[in-house]
Amino acid sequence: VIMNEIGWSLVFLIVFTPLLLFFTLNGLALRSFSRLKLQDAFRSAGREHLVNDFLAHAEGLMLVCGFFRIMLNTAVIFILIGLFRNQHFILTFLIAVCLIELFGLLIPHAWAKHAGEFILPRTYRFLKVLLVVMTPLLAVFGLHDRLVKRLAGVPETNPEQAQEERQEEILSFVEQG
């Protein structure tokens, strides 16, 4: 039996919604992890050797998760527009808002807040594959980042200066504590 347009739309919605949850969860966890908890989580997952590699790629991983999150949000909206094209526009809007708020904000926010460091070691390898696949797009993002940095007047820093700034920031937190 060949599926009709509604059937395929529902299949795509059922596949895209958990993917939206996955990428939003990882994106939020990447923005808010604690280094110490992350190291413990990698250690408990038996992947302690990947911590430094993960930290070196954290910004790229955030961009990958953000890219897929936006693509999936857009796909969910278009699917719902297709499903409810004969219905009232407000109904389509409300269903889209409910789905995206639930799977693209509420669930992943709470999950990342309470177990983000637990999730990251388990999803890192998959995200790393996507990072490699998306290298050309990330190069474009890097050019954009340098342009914005230059327009904002932020001076160039070398890795040694960046490390010194991080150490000063850590010492400042320790002094405040």
C-alpha cells in the first residue's frame, strides 16, 4: 500500500520531532556544561580520553546543533502547514508553537539543565561525525565570525593570550568565592 501525503507528513513529523529534541538538547548542554562534571561524565562513560577533543570542538558542535535545530524547526512548520492547509491558520500556528515549544524548548531545557553533562559523552561521536560532514559550512561560519569580530572592533588574540585570559577569569572567580 502506497502512503498518501498525510501519511508521509506524519512519518516525517514523527521522525523530525525527536531529532529536534536531540539537537536542541545537545545545543543547550553544550552552552551550559560544567567542565568538572563533564570530565566526570566522560570518565563514567569510559571515554575520558575524548574530553580534550570534545572541548576543542565544543564551539563547532554548538553551531552544528544550532544549524540542525533551525532546519528541523523549519521542517516541522512546513509539515504542519501542509497537513493543515485547509484548516484555519491560527490552528496551524498553535499546533506548531506547542510542538516546537515542547520538543524544541521545554523538554530539552530541563534535560540539559539537570543532565547535560551526562548526555554529551554519549552523543559526542555522532555529533563529531556531523561536525566533519559540515566542515565546509563551518568554514563559512568561521569567515562570518571573523568579519563580525573585526566589525565589532575586538582585537585578535593568540592562543597564549586566550589561555592567560581564561586563567585570570578563573582566579577572579576563586577570589570572589
